[in-house]
Amino acid sequence: MLEFYKILNQVTQEKLTEWAKEIVNELKQNHIDAGQVASGKTLAAFGYKIKATDGSIVLYIEGAEHIEFDDRGRGPSNSGKMLKSDVIYNWMKAKGVFQSESESKKRSIAFLIARKHRDEGSWQHRKGTTFKGKSKPVSSAFTDAKINILNSRLGNAVLPLLKSEILEQFKTVA
């Protein structure tokens, strides 16, 4: 029986890994298609982790700390707090925006963008899409259809094992 659980665990982890790799690749591609790649740090942060303990296996899909804003943008600040203009400045540098402008002008533009985000929210929040017209680049990777694919793969892999083990158990009892 212990060997059965080891095999069941292994097969389940294989199917979760296969599915997780597909989802991570889709998240990365959605991020690229949405024009949300600047430095590449957010793109590199996409990944997955599988943790198995006695009796449970948990799949974690990981992303950058700010990934929630990739779907809906940043709303206006209720507290009056402003996104650090250095973040926007670094994004502008990574994207190659305003290359011919002086450093002080770039910093001023970054400050104005940060203030606009504070007061009205980001472009994506206001318009509902990214600059390239994509909406929900993160959550679109987690549709019911994608979850059903995982369920189907797990079922197709695990059910034959369960049937076989049940038959073996009946043979030992009879």
C-alpha cells in the first residue's frame, strides 16, 4: 500500500508540473503580448512550486509582488500616497522612453506620471486594458477551461492507478 501512495504522489506531481509549466509559459507570453516587459524582473519572477506533505500536494503559481496590478492597473490612492517616482523613472529607462531628454526632465516626467497615478490611477486602471489593448493578462491564464484540463489530466492519470489498487486489495481480502 505504501508503494501505491508513492506512485500516486509521483504521478500527481508529474501532472501538476506539466500543467504548471504551461500556465507559467502562458503568463509570460501574456505579459510580453500586453507590452508589460521593461527590465524583465516581473517576467523572471513567474514560476511554480509544488509542496508535498503527508496526504496533500499543493501547487503554487508565483509572480512578482506587484503582479495583481498587471490585470487591473493601479487605482487612485485613497490615502494620498504616491508610487515612488524612482520606480517609474527606472521603468522609463528600461523601456527606453524619452532617451533624448535630460536626466532632470526624465525625473520630472516620472514624478508627474506618479502624481497622475496617485490622483487618477494608471492607464490600465482608467482604460481597462494595457497599452497594447490586452485585458487581464494574469487572470486569463486561470480560466475554468484551464482548471478542467488539469482535472482531466489528473483523473486520466490517477483513476487507472486507483482501479488497479482497489482490485489488488480485493484479491488479498478474497
